[in-house]
Amino acid sequence: FSTPFSNQAGGSVVVNDGTLVLSGGGVNSGSIEIAAGATARFGGNYTHTAGSTLVSHGSVDFNAATISLDGNVTIDGDLSFNSAAATVRANATAAKLALVNSTATVAAGGVLSVGPGGIAFGGAAANTVTLQASAGAPGKLVLGGDVAFTGSDGTAGLNTGDIAVTQTAGLLDLGAASRTFAVNDGLAAVDLAVSARLANGSIVKSGTG
């Protein structure tokens, strides 16, 4: 669908097989479910409103998109951002997260949990995950796997947002484990930067970057 797509509150979309492409943006106020082996690809300006659900046993790809994830997202497969800008305001869970020339922001009160597939940064431009600071509940990334930078250029980042007085920096929770950050040596002087507040584990750096 290349025109804006709207799934109203109480509505249900089920993708049993193949690939559903919603390239014209739109709004999901109901539920979307993707079966194992299937794919949903979103483009344009797309909003998953508060109270909506996106559940995928397959893959979800946000391509050339601006996305606001205000409802809960649960993805057993891969979550990909390709030339996209995403904001997570609720709870989002994915087995693996890939960013190619993309940005993702976890707003205050939001939690992004990534499973054993970890996070992969690729492409030739900067990829950043920004965890917003807050006086109450800063943005949080829970990492259940390793991090890999395979890009050819640009600086990838796991960063906190700007911090005002009385605010606490965004949190990178390492999931009570030692996580390997494998960093390729791209063209940028700095290939991977981390400014988020670290907790609950340790980092082992590998690679020539």
C-alpha cells in the first residue's frame, strides 16, 4: 500500500505469509500481528499510538520512515531501521536490532529491550541510539546480546540525551553479563561512541576500530 494506512482502535491486521508493505505511512491504533516467516515493512510517517500493539514472530523493517512507537512492540525476530528515524515511548522488545543509516530515540519512560541477537550498526552514515535523560524515568536500553559495528563510515552511538539539572542520564543496562562490542575500523575517526550511563554488566571491546 503506497497510500496512508489506518488501523483503527479495535481493528486487527494479521500477516500470515509473505511481506506486507505499508510505504505510505499511517496510524495503527489497534493490533498488528506478523506470523513466523512473514515480514512487515513500514515507510513514510507512521505512528503506533498508545494502547496499540505490534506483535511479530517474523521480521519488521522500517524503511525510509519516521516512526513513533507509542504503543507496545514485541518482535521475536529482527527489527530493522533502514534510513529511518524512530522514537520509542513505551515498551519495545526485539530479538535483534539492526540500524543502517538510522537513528532511534528512547524517550523518557520508554524501554527498548534487545535479545540475544544484539545490535548491529551498518551503512556509511552515523547510526545512533539516544536514551533521553529524565528526572524520573530516563530512557532505557536493555541489552541481551553483543554489539557489532560493521559500517564503512560514520560514527555509531549509544548515547544519553542532553542532561538538565536534576535529570539522570539515559541508561544502558547490560543485562547482568559481559557484552562484546566488536568494532570495525571505518573511515571516521571514531567508529563507536558510548555516552549512556552503564549498569549491570561489563563491556569487552574487540576489532580494529
